[in-house]
Amino acid sequence: MLVAAPRGYCAGVDRAVVAVERALEMYGPPVYVRKEIVHNRHVVATLADRGAVFVDEVDDVPAGARVVFSAHGVSPAVRARASARGLRTIDATCPLVTKVHKEAVRFASQGLDILLIGHAGHEEVEGTQGEAPDHVHVVDTGQATGPDAEQAVVDQVTVRDPDKVIWISQTTLSVDETTQTVARLRRRFPNLADPPSDDICYATQNRQVAVKAMAPRCDVVIVVGSANSSNSVRLVEVAREAGARAYRVDTADEVNPTWLEGATTVGVTSGASVPDVLVTELLSVLATHGFADVEEVRTTTESLRFALPHELRPDPSDP
């Protein structure tokens, strides 16, 4: 059995989860959280058991209560509604998502039309679009099937000036898919500008690279991650593109033994919002099916850490 590394929690997810845990410790329950703090059912259920209350909108939070914004970020309109209700906010937005928000604001101030490559309806995309709604156009090829359908999505994009266009992206997309979409957009808009740096987060890229290295050696790859976790779903796609049969599970008890029939090598990885305990449980289950020997396939080592939101630091003046 091969196990990809890096896998599991990224720095942004770790920061967001710890933020809710710390808020519960400091202030006691209930602590409200807008949307899922990260896209993982196990994490959300565990925090709910400790007193976190997950709501769809800040309007669902009692006036004056404390609310945490999820790792995916929120729009200025959400912040304004929270302020109007007198809510005490803790912003657990991943700093890499905040970077994309600031890009959108800056590019809009320059009069550019912004092509946001991402999945319509995803919280991160809604938050980024909300930073400059008159300038941001969401380009979602995720549901398109076949090159003609993807091109049709690109052909529907309209801008004010085709010479003043720039693209940005959701942080959790497939690197290869995003590159293909940019190529199609550039054929439509030859003067399409690139952002100063890649928007797809380091953790998303690292996990995809690890799967690309592991999957060609595997008959089957199992990805631990929830269905609404964009980066987990992308890992399944990457594994399949590398030639393996690939499946996604939330927990080990979802493994179908028929997936393993005829397999000599099974690969395991997990999305960036998955705690390692879920991977450990999966390895134990696979061991009962004859896959007990474990080899790690490591492509890089991650050391990045993000500071907690300032409201949760021992001394709010600490950097």
C-alpha cells in the first residue's frame, strides 16, 4: 500500500479549526460559525459536539453574539450585515484566500474585468466575487463535459474591453484544469493578463503532485474527503487521469470491498481539510483486506504555519 505525502490538513485548515476550538475555550459555547468552518463532515460534527453552532448566514446568529467566518472567506456584504447586527466576528479566512480577495479589489480599481476561474456557488468564489461584483465574472467549466462544452462556457464570457482583462482562480482547483481553462480564455482574449502569482494554494498543488507520483504505481487510489471538498474531489480526478481507479470516501466504513478486487497495490491520500485520524482508520481497514505493508510516497515537506486570528492570540498585539 502506498500513502501520499503531503496529505491532510493544510495550514489554512489547521488555523481555522484551531480558531473555533480556541474560541470555545476562551468564550465558552455557543460559538457560531457561518457555513462549515472547513469542508469536512467529521470536523464539523466534532466541533458541533463541543458547542459550535453552524449557520447558513449571519442573519441566523443572535444579535450581539460571537461568530467565526469560515476558512473560505466572506464578501464585504456579509461583513456589513454582521456589523449591523452587532456581531463579534472572528475571521478564520485562509490567508491565501484573503490574498485573492485583495487581488480582486486591486484589479477592479485598475478598471480591469476579472475572470474568476472557479465553481459557481462555492463559498470561496462567492466571497471573492463579492469584493468587486461589477468586475468579476465567474468562469465555471467544472460541470462541462468535453472540450466543446468547456469552450462554450468560455465563449459566453463578455467583458467591457477585451484588452483590459485578467484572470484569477479559486485556490482549490486542479492545476491542470485551470491551465487548460486559461489557455481557452487566452484564445478568446489574446491580451489576457496573468495575476502576479499563482492563486492555487501550495497545499492543493502539493497534494496533486503527490498523487501524480503515486497513482501510476497503483491499481486503486482511495481519497479521504467530503463530497463538498473541492480539493478532495480534484484529487480523485488527478488519480484517474494518472491511470488508477479512484474513489472518494468520507470515512473508512464507506470502502466497498469490490473496489479492491484484483488490486495488488492500493494508494491512499486525503484532502486538505481531513484530519489524519481518518486516514489512520482507513489504513487499518485496508490492512484487514491484505494491504498491511505501507510505503510513503513523499514529494515535498510542508512547514508553513499561519498565526491565529488576532482576537484569539494570548496577547492581541502579538504578530
